[in-house]
Amino acid sequence: MNDDQPFLSEDELALHAQVKALRLEHADLEASIEALGHMPVPDQLLIARLKRKKLQLRDEIVKIESRILPDIIA
């Protein structure tokens, strides 16, 4: 028996996978925003839209993480 890893339910595993996918998408958006910023004439409207999407992803990641690790007052 391996007692090093805590038991994770299928729901928790799904949440971890979802957070991982969202973090990857967040990183992709960051790279896109960075690349657009280095263009000779950056498209400010597109950059603003991507930043809003990135913030929405961050909020969703935080929300899911709070479901995985609830705030326990001890």
C-alpha cells in the first residue's frame, strides 16, 4: 500500500486535470500577448481582449483550486 499520496476521488482528479488545462491555456495567452506587444504596430484591441480572457481564466483557476483545497479554519 502506498500511503505517500492522498486518495483523490474521480471528481478531484477531473478538477486537477481541468486546472492543468486552464493553466496551459493561460500560459498560451501570456505568450500571445507578449508576442503581440513586440509587433511594430501592436493591435491594442486584440491585446485587451486577450488580457480579459487571461483574467477570466485566472479567476476560473482560483475558483476550481478553492474547490480542491477548501479554506479550513483550524
